[in-house]
Amino acid sequence: MAPTLCVTVLVENTSPGAPLVSEAGLAMWIETAGRRVLFDTGLGKALPVNAAALGVDLASADAVVLSHGHIDHTGGLAHAMAQAPGATCYAHPAALEAKYSCRDKANPRQNGMPPDCAARLQSSDYRFVETRGPTEIVPGLHATGEVPRETDYEDTGVTFYLDPEARRPDLLPDDQSLWVECPQGLVVLCGCAHAGIVNTLTHVTRLAGTDRVHAVIGGTHLMSASAERLEATARALERFDIGLLAVCHCTGLAGRDFFRRRLPDRFVECTAGSRFVFE
């Protein structure tokens, strides 16, 4: 077990104000077991600004982990790779594929990783490790790899595709989360949890061999969730007996407000600059 874990939110949709900036993306800086890991890179512009403001030295990163291939999590990857050329990048291979958002099918929008970054990861120019299954990133910090889809109320939605003609739905097998086992219990870090936050927690607890989930930090992709899905999710989170719920990014403002009201003793605000320490 890691004796200490510190998670700093570098990029998020909201911020407390200058000198920090916000953008529609997510990135976290993880310090554990004497190692440093960048989890996602945001949309691109906020990462260098906020890292400097928060005193985070990206050049010291031992690893860069991508939760999935969407641009709001990989847009700053070129900067991260330039700052930390010796780091190893961990991602599911599907994160490197071309991706499209076809909410308006007449105007498809590229929504994947910058092509130059994908090309570099596929070359021998940068150390890249595929995470199809559970993978230890640094001692005590694990990536889930692919997350099994088991619930009947969690889905990726029907706006993501692998082609601009919207013929090949993207089921986002690249979606993955991270976990660390701390003395208080599991701390689970999510990029978007496109596989479903309940599916994600179920998978993590099986892999870790414990159902003690102390904290969940990150995106839960509930911005368009129905009231029924939100309530089913809240009931599941109560069953996991989570002590700290810092949901953000694609959870959406309505989703945050729901959890703030529904689970007031567990909900914690999470913006750019938020720092969570587990000792």
C-alpha cells in the first residue's frame, strides 16, 4: 500500500480564477511512492499555464497515462511529451485511433488525439506501453485497462464514432481509470468513466480484492444523464460506502449539483488547483 498519495488537478472545466485558467478538459498530477505521473493532459492550453502556477514540474514525470483518446484528455500531450521526453506513456491502443463526435451528423467533428502524437507513440521515438488489461504504472498505482460493461443503465452514448460518416460507433474500449490502495481504502481516479462509474468501481474492487473505496476523483460522464440514471448511480455509490466524492469535468454542472444535494456528506468540490492528500 502507498503510505502517501497526493493528487493535484491541473486542468478542469472550472477554476478559482487567476493565475489558474479553466478549459473543457481534465488532467491530474499524481505523486505516490516517490514517483510522479501525469494522468491526461487536458485540451492543450491550460496545462502549461496551470502547471507553472501550481509549481508542478512536468519534466519530472515518470509516466504519462491517458484515460482514453478524446482530445479534451490528449490535447496537451505534445507539450507533455516535449517536457518529459524520458517518461513512458501508457494507454489502450484504441486511444490512438481517429475519433469523431457526430452529435450533429451533418457536421462531424474530429475528437481524437492529435495525429502527430498518435504517430509518435506508434513509432520508436517515445516509450509507449499498451494497457489492454490491468497494468501497474508505478509501484502501487494501477491502470484498469478495458472495463467490462455490466450495468443496464450506463452507456457511452451514441454520438461517438470512428468515422466522420457516423457508420462505425466508437464503444470506447480505451476508457480506463487508475487506482491506488491507501490505508483508508481505494482511491479511484477517472478521466471520463465512459464505461460507467459503477462498472469502473466494480472492476477496480475485483482487481484490488477489496470493496473498500475511500475516494473517487474525476469525470463520470453524466452530463446528459437522466434522473433515473443519476439516482441509480447514487445508490450504487452509497453501497460502495465512498467517503470522498470529487466528481468533475464531464459529470456536468447538473450532475455535480445532484451529488452535492444527494450525497452532501461525501461530495467535495473539484476544480483546477484542487489538491487531495491521502496519508
